[in-house]
Amino acid sequence: MAVLLEAHNLYRFYHVGDDETLALRGVSLVLRPGETVAVAGPSGSGKTTLLNCLAGLDEPDGGWVAVMGERMTRQPEARRASLRARHIGVLLQSSNLLTHLTLADNLRLGIYLARGGRRPDSVEAALGAVGLAHRAHALPAQVSGGELARAGLALALINDPPLLFADEPTGEVDAANEARLLDLLVARARTGGANLIVTHSQAVTSAADRVLHLIDGRLEDG
């Protein structure tokens, strides 16, 4: 089966004064088409660090990441940005949207920057898919935390990337909207995409095809 992403023996450590924190300790994983993979674990276990290294937003101190057969790790930033634009949608816990643009204009900018050739009506469809069609002209400061997370997910998916990396996408939404987002992500995977979701949610882990547990920077299959 094709491999969309491969990460091999990732290490990441941070120094604060004389103290060294090992955030990742030899993490390896593979993502294939059709998979929804949840990454669970206690706060501080390295989940967000792992997502950032996989997306090329942070560089591991050891190991490497390849996306669609192309090396992401230790490449110039322009190269990493190009790989993200073509292959990866990323939802962080915050700062996903430009504050001076409406939700719809953030998505239009995402299409423009990726040069994806998506039609203008795809913006309305993307916002409708996450239940935000009625908030298209609102600024980020004018929506709730849950709506902001849903808008960030719509932006991450606007160019239909093969890979989605999402950090707590349902952390601030109610149960009904969490179910809606999970239906959207599972349906996306059925068309050949792959989702990697960092989460504390039992609903997300129940919907995932695989659950990986990070404990003190080490990855375990669940």
C-alpha cells in the first residue's frame, strides 16, 4: 500500500538552563491512504512536538520525515513550505487565521497561496461542511473558540490535501459539532486521504482506525 508519510526515529530535545527535556525519543510511524490515526497521551508527553516535526514546522534533532516520498527534514524553509502547501493541511491549537481577514477571506487566501486552482464556491462549501456558512463574513475576533477551531479546520482542508495534521480539533466544540467534524474527517479518509489527530477526546480515539499513545516522548500502538 502507498505511504503518504514516513517518520523514522525522531528525537527532539530542549534546553532550559542546565536542564534538558527529551520531548521525542525515537518515534517512528507511517501514514497510509484511508487512515485516521489518533495520537493520545498526557499533557507534556510530546504530542504537539511530534505534529510540528511531521509538518516541518519544527526540526527534529535526530531522525527524518518524508512526505509523499520527498524528504521534509533538514530542508530549506522554502522547500518545507512548498511541501506543506502541496500535501499537508495543518490545524494548530491557535493562530490558524489572520485576524484582520474574515473567515471566508482567510480561506480564499489559503487557496491563493497554495495555487490550488479551487473554485470560489469551494469557500462556501468548506465553511458549510463545518457548520459555519452563516459566519463567513465574521472576523476571527467575532466568533467563539469552537467556531474558530472549526474555521481553522476548514482552512486546513480547503485545498483537499492528502494529509491532515490536527492538534485538538474538537477541544472546544460541543458533542454535536464534534460528531459532525469526525464524520467529515472519516469521509475524507475514505477518499484516500489520511488524518493524524492529536487529541484528549474519547470520541476521536473511538472513531480512529489506530490509536498511538505518546508517553514521555515514546510512541506505543494502542
